[in-house]
Amino acid sequence: MAVCAALEDDEVGALERIMTSRRLGPNETLVEEGQARTRVFTLTAGMLRLSVALPDGRRQITGFLMPGDYLGLADDEVHSASAEAVEPSALCAFPVRQMEALTERFPKLRDRLHHFTRAALRQAREHQLILGRLAPVEKLASFLVLLSARTVEHRLAPSPVRLPMGRGDIADYLGMTVETVSRSFTKLRNQNLIAMPDPHAIEIVDARALKAVAGLPDHGS
């Protein structure tokens, strides 16, 4: 588990004693927005989508979790978003109260969880950055660049970048229609910035040019 990285054997053992496993099928709900937060979770396989309900009944997807990501740390007494499986997924669950007690005992564990909290806040800022883009193709380019970076960060296969979520999920994340998402994929492909070996994977052909479309700084990749 990513949460166990850099922990001592006794810390890992204490975590394992309070841990339970969960498996979810595609589109199965793990937690609902507003539900009491009794457990926190780390994703070990698959992908989760996070979403909130809008006043008009639509949903806004606020994030996608990859293996190694944590769920529930940044929330208070209730979950701030619903979490559903995009594809078959596996998780480890930890009771909140017992996890809090362990963080008091083990400073390394507390620091590790703070790292996850900072990562969740950074992803929320990235989402706001994407939504602030004006042109649809800029939003999609930003999404693909940041998703690729997260794939590398999570030590998953860097290419092709997996897109297990459907076009509807991407549209609800970017604040676009499905048709506009599809047209934006076509534009990026026609400009030879990306290749699409299948509908659920992309290869970034020209990373520098894709970052330029996204309006993101290039750090030499």
C-alpha cells in the first residue's frame, strides 16, 4: 500500500490490524456525498470518480483517484463528494477513529497522511485551473497533461495513458458536453499532438506542444 511507504514494521502491522478490504464493480458506489465519514480509504487497483450534485440535478465530477490515492482525509464529519468505481477497483479501508489514534502514536504515519492531504488539495487546485481555461481544446489538453503527470507520479505505466473513464465522465469533469469533448480529442489528434490506440488510451506524441496548448509551463519533457 502506498500509505505504508517509509513506515516501520510495527507501524505497518498496526495498520494491517485495523484494515479491511473492499472490492467494487464498475459504477458501484463506495460513499455518497453527505454520508458520515466513518472510514478512510486507499485505492490499490482501478479508478474512482469523485462527484458532487449541482442544484439543478446535474453532477460535477471533481476528481479521479488512481492506485495509491487516499480518500476521506481532507473531509470533516461527512464526505464532501460521492465516490464511485470507474472500473473494477480494490481498496483498503481504515476506521477513522482508530486511524487517528495511530497517527498520534506514529509520527511517520501522520506525516505520510499529511502528504496525501496535500496531494488531494493540489489536485483540487489543478481542477480549478482546468475549469478556468477558455477554449475546450485547452481544457482537454490540460486534463491530459496533468493526468499523464499523475500516471508517472503514481509509478504506473507512463504510455499509453489509460483513460478508463468514458467521454461522459470527462465532459462532467471539464464542464463540457460529450460532443465537445469528442471534437476536442479529434482536434488534438489531427494536430499530431496525441495518438489514440483505442478509445480508452492516449499516447502523447508531442508533450511540449500539448503543454503549450494547455497553457502549462514546459519543464524540459
